Amino acid sequence: MKKVLVLVFSNLKHDARVMRQVSFLKKNYEVTVCCHDSPTAVATEVILLPTVRLSPFQKLVGGVLLLCRRFSMAYDLMYPYETRLHSVLNDTCFDAIIANDIETLPLAFRLKGRNTRVVFDAHEYAPGHFEDRFWWRIFFRPFNTFLCRTYIPKIDGMMTIGQGLADEYERNFGKRPVVVTNATSYYEVKPSNSDVPAIKLIHHGIVTRSRRIELIIQMIDYLPQYYTLDLMLVVPGGSSKQKLYLEELKALARTKNRIKFQEPVTSDKINSVLQQYDIGIILAPPINFNYSNGLPNKLYDYIQARLGVVTGPTPEIANVVNMYQIGVVSNGFTPASLAQKLSPLGRREVQQFKDNSNKIARNLSSEKNEVIVQDLLASILN
């Protein structure tokens, strides 16, 4: 059986995309995963990587290296995993390495053998990741652009989550990724039904200021009393800045009624939790390229849980919602514009959205993506 190494600098317990990727691959390959944390028995072998915590002095040195365009040295400071992995892997010969996100791609090439193929799962568009932040544009956009220009021409295959991102990668770096959406596994469930007028809203995902989650909290002021809102928010990597933002959101919510915060669950349990709600919320103001071209996990989570969807006018998300009539698309990204679309809805309209999600759940599940991933690997390795 051929061997595949999956590289990702994340916690797989909250990384549904990579978890699905691994589940696809281990049906036909012997899979080793390198990550920060993982559920047990996710692959043949799991190698845990420590989260790097730079000291203030190291951050200063890293900033100087980035400003001076010494990108390779900056990479070694921020991601010092090469020596450890060479030791642990003991020169294991992998047939393919799957590098998830741009920061793993240099490491993939350092670990590859002479006949190893490298596949890049870009997830999102790396040079536009946090372009809404001034400091990120100064320090990290040139760094990510350098990594893309240096390594993408060398890869054997590439994936990303949506058409707009694929077009941008091809336009700027000359490689055409295949589109593997964030569709989740198919779940055999029926839409929940309720005779009460109350409509339960849910938003789940990572806590980051760029997502402007406070807008969702403010939306409740514009909605009729029969609407309630729950938030299930994950702090990535235990970030102190994100924890502070979460506390700010909770303080804002205390001034509203009808809002609750729920404890986050792992990606394999999210479907059963979501099924108790009626409508899932997606709101990502287009403050950077990736938000403007987003097609997030939560859209497919809501569909598999047989929910309706309310979203801002992000083109690829709006196309899915409108095409399959599974919810409503607001005219803008403000709390009032979202509420304007939600306020007229009653149980009948909401139930129709949920029934329509049920009709398309299999077609928009991960089954088609599995075929795409397997075909990509087979064509490269054969």
C-alpha cells in the first residue's frame, strides 16, 4: 500500500476539512498525519507537533527578518519542525505529501524523497488571508506571496475550496487547482419540525475579529421576539487575543435578551447539535479577498443538519442559497439588512427551507469531493 504524509499546523479536532481529507485517503493509502492535536485513531500514525510560542525577542527578530525579506530564515524561526520530523520519520519514503495551507508547503519539500509527489491543499488564498489588517499586509503578505511564487510552480497537484480562489491562484501563480469544497459527510436525518412559532438561529465557527461576529449579536435587536440566537464559538489555539474578543462578545450579548453561548463541540459532533435549530447564520463582511470569495464549512454543516440559511451577499454562498432555495440572502452585511430578510419569515417558510436542504443534502455532501481527491492522487501517483 502506498504511503501518504499529511501535513497541517492545526488541531484536527476542530479542522473538519483535513479530517475529511484523511478519511478519504486512508481508504486507499497508509496515512501518516503531522498536526498539533488529533482524535485517536485518525490515521495509521499521528505525529504531534508542538505549538510554537515565540518570545518577545524572537518576535522582534522575526519581524526584522520579514521586513528585510529574509523569508527562509523567518520560516525556520516560525516553523522549526524539520529536524524533529526527519528524526521521527527516520527517512520514511512517502509516495505523496499533502501540504495543508501555505505554511506547510516549504516543509513538504524539505521532507520529500526523490520520487515523492507533493500536493498543495491551499484551503484559501494565502496572499489575501488577513489583508484587512495593516500589520499583516506589511509583514505577512510579502512572505506568503514569496512562498506561493517559490513553491507552487514545483507542486504536482493542487486543491482549494472554491472557484474564485482557484481562478486567483491560476491568474497569479500559473497553477490551476481542482475545487474540493468544504462539504461535509452525508447524514441520514430528516428536517426537524415544530408547531411553535419560535425560530431558533445558530452561528458557529472560529472567533476572530475579522468576522465581525458582533454584527450577528446586534441583529437580534431588529428581529421579532419569536427569534432566539445561539452562538457556538471556538478559540483557535487558545489565543489570548481571541479569548479577549470572545469575552467582549459575551459582554455585548448580556445587554440583549434571547442570546445564549453554547460550548463548542468537535467537528464530528456538530451535526447532531445543529439539528435542534432552524436557521444557520453566515455573515462575513468582504474585508479581504478570502471573505469575498468564501464557501465555508458552516454552509455545508447547516445543509447536512437540514437547516435554512441566512447569509450576506457573498457571491458563491449566495449562489448556493438562491439556487436551491434553502434560505435568504441579505442586501448587505449590516445587522439591519440581515434582519430585514429574516423578519417576515414564519414557520411555513422556514420549514420549506429545511425541506429544501433535505432534498440537496446528498448532492452537496463530501461524496463527490472524495472522488475528486482520489482521482487527483491516482493521476499523480500513476
